[in-house]
Amino acid sequence: MSDKVAILGAGLVGSAWAIVFARAGHAVSLYDGDGAQSRQALARVGDNMRELVGFGLLDDADAALARISIAGNLAEALDGAAYAQESVFERADVKTEFYAEIDKVAGADLIVGSSSSGIPASVFTEGLDCAARCLIAHPINPPYVIPLVEVVPAPWTADAAVQTCWDLMLDVDMAPVRLTREVDGFIANRLQAALLWEAFRLLEAGIATAEDIDKTISEGLGRRWTFIGPFETIDLNAPGGLQDYAARLGPGFFEFVKQGEPAEPWSEAVIAKAHGERRNKLPLREQPARQAWRDRRLMALAKHFQEEAK
């Protein structure tokens, strides 16, 4: 397999993927229809790489950055690449049009993973010559410090393409999970949707403030969820394991769920309420600094897990 990887789309997700592959030693060709976006992405990548060095998550930022080049067009980006990671705008029509362009210039062995966060690959790859080599490889941003990637084949994706993508993700130190079939939203965003729905419902009902709902996760449930998931959590929380937990608490949980059955989208009023609380806490002008703080905390956590694994 060629060590060249094409990154298609140079926004926040695409540039983060460039770090993942360059850090692992791959030659990366970065392409965006907007050349200025590509140049801005390269500068952002350099800044992020230097942050990673500071946390001991990258040995040499200059060497890793030197592996990334900007492609002038799509054909140049894909030339000689064995794998492409697509991260263009999250809209079905945009992806459909872009994949038609990929199909015109893709090599016979090119595998294309999409960063789509909820649109299945079958929506934008049907009928393409390269369809059997297209699938979802959805990260949690930024993937250079959050290793999860959801690997989701379309009905026509070849098993060999899925396996190659899986192996590549392991090779670049990602933590892939495989869905057996397509479902809107995949795993991560379906779980997040359920949690967000209940959070908005509690806020709208006046049960708690947005800050206290956030704190319930950051100071409570989220502490466990950084290293174990929901099934292991409940398995460890009852003497007889998961089955015992379900017998004790399952009926009560079902009653909670029945009370919050979604009937309509989040209301404009509750969105405004949550947004107002957040702006009182964090004016938009301060958001970039807070985002940088978040990413540094994620780097520190990634370093902790790296040390624990030794």
C-alpha cells in the first residue's frame, strides 16, 4: 500500500486528519477547492503540531509538517494515493457532487473514507465506479487527540476495502469501531442526540440550568466515560453485573424514558435560553481561547492515557 494519503477538504476536520496521518509517517496531500483555505489549514496544522510536541505527543513538528503538501487540484491530490479522507461540507448534495468528481480521477485501488458525521455513504456514492471502495470513517474532532473512528460500510462497500481502512486506522493509532450496517447518525451522534434531547428537555422544564446540566456530565458521568462506556459502567455498578443492574434499575429507567419521549425538535425558546446562558458564561469573542483550552485539556488527557498504556 502506498504511504501517500489524500486529505480532501481543509477545514477543521480535514486539517486535523492531516495531523493524524503525517504524525504516523504518511506523505499527506492536502486539497481544498479554496486555495486560501488550504494555506490557512497548513498554518493551523503547524500550530497544533507544536502544541502536541509540548505535551509529548509528537517528537518533531517540523518533520511531520514537511510530510504535508498542498495539491493544486483533485487529480494531483489523488495521484499515487492509496487512501483518501474526505471532509467536505456536511450536506448530501455537496458530497454527491464531490464524489462524482472523485470518481472521474480515482485510481483503480483508491479507498475513500468520508468524515460524514451522520449521512451514510450510500446517500452519495450509489452508482459510482468507485462505490465498492467508499465508506464512512467518521472521527470525533480533533482526531489527533480523540482516537475513535466509526467505520461504516455502504451496502456495496467491499469487505476488502473495509478491512484496509480498519488496518490503516489502527496503523495511525486510531481506535476504530465497525457498524454492521448503515444507520443515520452512526453510533456516536445517536448517543449524543439522546443525551442532548434530554438535556434540552430538562432545561426547558426549568429543572436545572444549562450550567448545572453541563456540570452533571463534566463533574459526574463524564469522569467515568473518559475510560469506560455505558455497558461497562452499569456492569461494574451492581454486585451481579449488568444483568443484576438491569433487574434492579431497568424498570425505573424505562419510566424516565417514557416521560421524555421526543415529540418535536428543540424549540427556539429553549435553544435561545441555552445560548443565552452560554453567552453570559462565555462571550463569543472569548470562544477561540476556550476552544484552545479544550484542545490542550484533550492533549493532556491523551498523554495520560498514553502513559497508562505503557
